[in-house]
Amino acid sequence: MTKRIDVLKTYKIFIDGKFPRTESGRYYTLSNNGKGIANICLSSRKDVRNAVVASRKAFGSWSGRSAYNRAQVLYRIAEMIEGRRDQFVAEIISMGGSKNAAENEVNNSIDRLIYYAGWCDKINQVFGAVNPVASSHFNFSLLEPMGVVGIIAPADYSLLGIVSAMLPALAAGNPVVVLASEQKPLCSVTLAEVLATSDVPSGVVNILTGNTSELIPHLSAHMDVNAIFYCKNNPKEINQIQLAAVDNLKRIVLSKNSDWNNSAHETPYYISDFMETKTTWHPIEQIAGSGSGY
Amino acid sequence: MSKKIEELKFSGEWDLAPAPESTNHISVKKEYQLFIGGKFVKPKKGKYFSTINPATEKKLSSIAEASKEDVDRAVKAARKAHSGVWSSTSAKERGKYIYRIARLIQEKSREFAVIESLDGGKPIRESRDVDIPIAAAHFFYYAGWADKLNYAFPNQNPSSLGVAGQIIPWNFPLMMAAWKIAPALATGNTVVLKPAETTSLTALKLAEVIQEADLPPGVVNIITGAGATGSDIVNHKDIDKIAFTGSTGVGKIIMKSIAGTAKKSTMELGGKAANIVFEDAPLDQAVEGIINGIYFNQGHVCCAGSRLFVQESIYDTLLRKLKDRMQSLIVGNPLDKNTDIGAINSKEQLGVINKYLSLGKKEGADMFQPSCDIPSKGFWCAPTLFTNVSQSHAIAKEEIFGPVLAVQTFRTIDEVITKANNTPFGLSAGVWTDKGSKVFNLTSKMRAGVVWANTYNKFDPTSPFGGYKESGHGREGGLHGLAPYLKF
Amino acid sequence: MNLSFNTLDSPSVDKVGIEDRIARVKARSIKKEAKIKGLKLALNMIDLTTLEGIDTENKVKQMCYKARHLHDVYADLPSVAAVCVYPNFVKTAVNELKGSAVKVASVATAFPSGHSSLNIKLEDTKIAVDSGADEVDMVISRGRFHKGDYGYVFDEIAAVKAACGKARLKVILETGELGNYDKVRKASDIAIYAGADFIKTSTGKIQPAATLPVTLVMLEAIKDYYYKTGKMIGMKPAGGISNAKLALHYLIMVKETLGNKWLTNKWFRFGASSLANDLLMQLMKQKTGVYQSTDYFSKD
């Protein structure tokens, strides 16, 4: 009897809810201990451009959804990852990791999703304010989503890295363009498959694989990107982003703690980092005042 | 005007055929036990009472009646669960249990909706589109708070109170259970909950969901019975907190019972809300808001907009629009998808409403009801409005808890603020005007816990709800709804 | 010029509130005999429409034949209310529909944009009327309306009405270009007071075309006018109503807003082309109990 031949998986990028190959047609080979695992798309600046266009298009609908609905959509991702747990664990192990660590990483990823899902409809209850101005006005401040957020995922984490990096911006109501970990990209592509079959609208999450140092200049200089979340530790890249971001005054957020299993990465301050504060003034007529039955 | 304009007619030409919601997918047991310590157990004294369908007066099921011993068992189970498991369960895992409950309610939403309408008489449109989704949303919202309490109350290091005794009314059975249980669990308390005796079924279905969600035994206990059972809960020594929703009369009895004890309380009591329409209001939407304010859930709503104040310049127009709209309301079978007004919850409540209808007429007000076909069996009341009403009429002062609207007029904003606040209640109010500055004037002057502007009877888990004055104390919903279940 | 229409006091409309009302309309469930009656009623209210650059006499003839023979295998079907064409096809349509109950409606006044001089618009109207149109569907000058030149809009409608003679005038507000419900209400009031027999939502050339909330705002304007004057005005939503379920919800809204008197094609119309076949398919489904395929219904 002939031995059955496995069907190998093609790993593609994720733009606007679809799975194209990179526009450039290039690839790199991911390997572990000298053994090739898969060929991964080497995305180009044009892929970055397309991803930003898709994100911008998705901004209105994602930011306009009720916070409750966004919470449910994020919660649904957690349910879907739970269903693909074995695949994620296997992928993490294949890229070099113990079974224990892999399981731990998947558990933490799911719980982190739940954590941030819960913030969607609470962030403004904690960070918003009614301001007691001295004049006859009702004055309140609310946090609103910022726009398209570019995310450079942590280099040495697979699932937990990308999930933790994209969640704060998503919970805030922003669409994201994620540059996946170059060293550990498998889970990012599988996560894209999860997102494509969950309730996340097209274009809200776009995931590019490839050489991050090649893509960072294009993403951080893009005039239609409003913020960058940088989750690596390369001072040269940080400096590059800081300079490129000046032209449209992109907000830059740097993650300060590189242990992504640490619960310090569960904080609403990451969410507020990707929101703008808007204050509204509205008159209160004072016709009645005294003499009324108040 | 030279010729008389013929009034419009809204029925008789093209009437809707019956569109009943199917009941073949629901499961209602013949007999329900008490849910104590994670199990369904028979009542110690073996007593049961019947729950009926108020639309047909037919019996639906037998419900266990909890005695003092049963209450004690439930409180003991709750105490054991609190000190044994629940207080040491991590906040995150606690949250995940609550999320499970939310999801299970969503999955079984249609079954819950049908049973709610069967048992309580409310239209399926409301149980399906309002009660059940809001109940699920409440669990979903509070699940998220479980591991975030330090952000809600910074520098307070909040911790749970212990065992909460919760007593809920018959107007929104599952929704009220959710309003009570969700924040209590999120804050780490365990609960003993008693639904109202006419509407126990969905609370008992919720007990099944809690079992299915695999909550540790005793974290939620649901026991059934009437006022005596409620009184046993209130007076139990090992309860840390009483959360009550119901009439102001019973609320006062409870407050007296717990006076001198360490028990904390939240009281969500009666109301007699003013719904105020100014001449610059979007009139057609105001009409819809008035309808929704008073005829939603047969008017069995503590925050119902039962006192309508109309500025005199638009009185005739508004009343004409309102009466026209009332003609198109459909009264009847709660399970029919087209029903707008279902059955009155109980014979007793129908008696109360009818007493006020005759009182209103006796006091000299003019009663209007659209003509509608009312079934022969069951408890029914057509949508009703009274005009020619003054502040001193009983129908303008007392909570009727039925589909009865008392209409008054006003001329100035000062006058209407005075009249609206001229009540011992203070749960809610409504204001209709196109002018934002007037809205905020009104919201700052109303002595009421919730003010709706250009809308009415909106509820959301993120939004605190509760009253001023004799409408109770404490808030449910939102961040504020966590505080009554925490010590700092 | 009638100055009062620059200061006409139309009531304001709250968007969120009206959408809440629409949600209740859409929750209505129309079953069994009520459904059959509703479907037939809707069929009888259709203005079967072709308003394309590529229209030809043959196309108009085919549509007129369809108007008279909706689905001959189904006995006792009502006909549609009217066909709606460009002025140069009115004669053809009148000829084809002779002896039937189906009326001929013509668009006019530089349809669809309305950008032309009043003289040309009146001439356009006269051509339609002289060719035998029973009804004229005009467009209002939306540019003037947005400039706040309500008097102009009013006078123009009044002038076209005068040119219509016996033909009934439908005034298209093109609500998709008006921006909000307050403007829809304002334009409705202007059209009604200027002499419209019908007010109509859309040309079908602009998205969004007819919607339930926009139609409800217009129905309320009609109702307020009725209670002020005792006069009935007709309503025609047009464009975007392509399935039976939606058409039935429109009828529910008419029934619950204006009542029984408007439930006839004298006072309510649908401007639509593909709606007819969906209504027919639903009627056949009610009759046979099985879901239908479009292959069995002629597309003209």
C-alpha cells in the first residue's frame, strides 16, 4: 500500500476579510531546528497600503457599533479559539515550545480576549466624566476610537502576542493592521482564519506576515494611520517609528513589559491609549429655577 | 371649519389573522421543586401551589412552596458556597461562569420568551424583544465587571457582602432575576432568590441554566413561594443583604423588619411618573413614547409614564393622535406575535385596576378606551386614558400598575415642574421637546432617578436604575449597581 | 408667491423615535387570509415602471401587456394600478391599455434632476397630459429647496398642478437627497399645500430611495392635513420595494397611520417593477403550499 501523502497548508495574509497571497509574490521559509515548517508570505508595502485602505473603510462601522455588540464579537473570538485549541497548541509546539507552555499560552490568549471583551461597554464608565463647569452648561467627556491603528506584534510570542497586541485597539473600537511576528507567524495566520469565521466584520483586523523591519517604515509613515502600537524591543525601530510618525502626529504606544503572559498586559489604560477624549458643551436653560416646585 | 371631518377608522377593512408563536419546543414540567445547593429538592412540608396562564386561567404547573425550614436550607447552602468556594474563586473564573449563563439564555431565548408570556401574560413581542435579550445582556455586562472591580472603586479594595436575599416582582420575571443575580455574582456574593408566586417558571428555567453552566452548588439558590416565604428570607439571621423590587407598601414592611440588624438593602419600589410633552416636541414620536410609556407590559411597570402632562396649545392635536394610535393597538392572546397588550397578570391585579377605573369615573374624569375584542376567558383590560383629570384625583396620585393613563394639561414650565414633582414617588420621568437646553433644565429639576428625554421605558445593563423618595433607594444596573453588593 | 411657506411650521421629527416605531411595524406578522388579501391589495397598488435611457416603444408595449396579464394561471387577480413611463411613451401606453382599468402615469418636469426652466417643465407636463396621461409624476427643485427658497418650490408645484388639468399630480420629493426627516416633513407640507394629489418619495435614480421611516413621515404629514382640511392626499413610495414582505409592512404602516380609507390604489401606490413578480410568487405559494421559482413568472 502506498503511504498517504499529507496535504500541506498554504499560509496566506489577511486583508479586508479575504486571504490573498502577498501582492509581491515573495515568501520566506519558516523553520525550526533546521527543519522547514512552512512558506510564509513576505508582504510588501503595497500589501500595507491595501490593508490600511481596508481598515479605514471598516472604521465607520466598527466604531459605530454599540459597545455591547463589540463585546459580544470579541467574546465570540474566544469561543472560536477554544474550539481550535489543539491546532494552536500544535502550531506553537512546531515553532519550538513545550506542550505545557503552549497550552498555557492558548489559555491566556482566550482569557485575555474575555478580559478585553468586558471592557468594551465599561471603558467610558471608568474614563468618561461629567464636568461640573461653572456656567449653565451640561458638559461631559467621552473617549472615542482614534482611527486606524498599526500594530507591530511581539516577536517571540505566537498566539498570545498578536492577541494581546491587537485587543486594546479593537476593544476601543478601532480597526487594526497587524504586522505579525516574523519568527512565529503560524498562529497569526490561523487566528486570521478564526476571525474570518467569527463575527468580526471584514477589514476590522488585517494581518500581514513578513519582514517587519521592511514594513515598519511604510506603516509608520502612512498618512492614514492614526496610531502605532509597538510591541518589540528594537531601539532602532522605535526611533524610526517616532520620526516617521511626526508627519501626521500619529500616536505611538510602546509596550513596556515584554513578558506577555504577565497580567500587567491586562489593563484598560492600553485601551484608553487608543482613544481620543471628546468634550461636549450643551446649554441648560434656567427659565424656571426659583419658584418652581423643585 | 365648515364641514365636520370624519374620524379615521383603523380596523374592519384589513385585519390581521392570528399569528401564534409555537409552543411545541418548550419544556414545562408538571411540578417544580426548590433549587437549593445545586439540586432540585422537594419542599420540607410537601406543599405546592399552582401557577396559571392568566390569558386562559388554565393551570401550567405546580410550584413548590418554600417553608421557613426550606429558606434556612437555602441560606445555609448559600453561606457554605460563599465561604467554601465562591469567595475563593478567582474573579476571572467567576466572570466566566456568568458569561456562560448569558450565553445559555441567548441560546434558549425563544423558550424563555414563550414561557414568560405563558406564565405572566405579557405579549410575546415584548418577552422576545425586550425581557429576554435584556436579561442575557445583564449577565453579559456584569460578567465583565467581575475582574475589574478595582477600576470601578479605586483605592477601596472591594469585597463581597456574603449572602444576598433577593425578592422580585411578577412584571419582568426573568429580567428582574437577572438584574438581581448578575451583579451579586460578579461581586462575589451568593444568593437566595425568590420569584413572585404568579411567575415562578422562568426563574426555575434559569435554575436549570445555572445547573447547566456548572456553577458551584449553592452559589445561586432559587426558592418559590408567596409573601410568607419572602418574609422568611427577609428575617433570616444569616442574610447579609436584602434586594427587593416590588410595591412601596411591602418595601416599607421589609425596611421595618431589618431595622436594627446589620442587613444592607436596596429597594426598587413604586412610581407614578410624569411624562411631559411640550409644544415644540416631535409630536408623532411623542405619541409613540406615551404609548410605550404606559401600555408597555400592560402598564405593569414601576416606571410607567402614568401621568401625562400636555402643554395646552397642543392638547387637542396630541389627544387626537394618541386616541388614533390607541385604535391600532391589539389586545389579546399574549402568544400572538401581533399582540400589543396581553393579559393582566392576575385576577387580583385586574381587581385593583378595575377599582381605579370606577374611581376615576366617580371622581369626574372622562374615560376613553378604544373598541377592541377582548377574550372571554382570562384577565384583560383595554388600554385606557382619562382626561379632565386634576392633581388631587386618586388616578393621578396612586400607582395603578395597569394600562391606565391620566392626562393633565399645563401652560408653563414652572407649572409642570411643580406638578410633576408633586408626588411622594420619584422613580422616573419623561420629557418631550425639540430644545436640548429645555431637556437639561427638566432633567436637573425632576426629582426622579431616571429621566427619559424624547424616549421612554428604555433599559440597558450599563444604565443605573432606581428611585428618589418613596420609590426606593440604591441603584441597579451600571457601575452604580455594583456598589450595593460590596463592602469597602 | 405664497410667503407663508417660508415660515411654514412643520412639526419636528425625531429620528430615533421614528425608527422605534418602524421596528414595531416590522414586528407585525401577516399570515393566512390577511396575507392573501394584503398581497392582492399590494399588487393592485403597483405603478409598473420603466424609466430608462434605453426605453423603446417595444419595451413599453411589453410592460403594458404584463400590466394586463400579470399571471394568467391565477384566476381573479387584480391588475396593477398604472404604468409609469416617460412622456414620449404615453401615447403608446394609452393605446396598449385601452379598455383596461390600468392608468397611465408619466414622469415630467425634467425628470429626474428637475434642472430646467419652469417653461420647459410646464411644456413637458403638457405633452404628457395632451398625450393622454391620467397622472403626472413631477420632481421638486431640490437645489432651491436646500437653498431655503420654499416659495419657489411651492409656486412651481402650483404651476405644474395648474398645467395638469384633470390629471392627478404626484409630487416626487426625492427624499434621498433631502438629508433628514425634518426636511422630508417640510417638503411634504409644501407639496401638499401647493396642490399635490399624491406625494411620492423618489425617482428611483437616487439611493436611498423609498424607506419605511421616510414614508411614515410623509404619511403623518398627510394625516395632519386631513385633520386640518378634511382632504385626502395619496402616498407613493417608489424605488427599493422589491419584495412582498416589505410591501406588506408598508401597508401595515398605512393601515395603522391613516386607517382604512387609504387602503386602496386611489390613495396609495407602490412605484416598483420587480415587486409584482414577488407578490405573484407569494400568492402562488399561498395557493399551492410550495415555494416558487422566478422561472415560472414572466419578466417584462
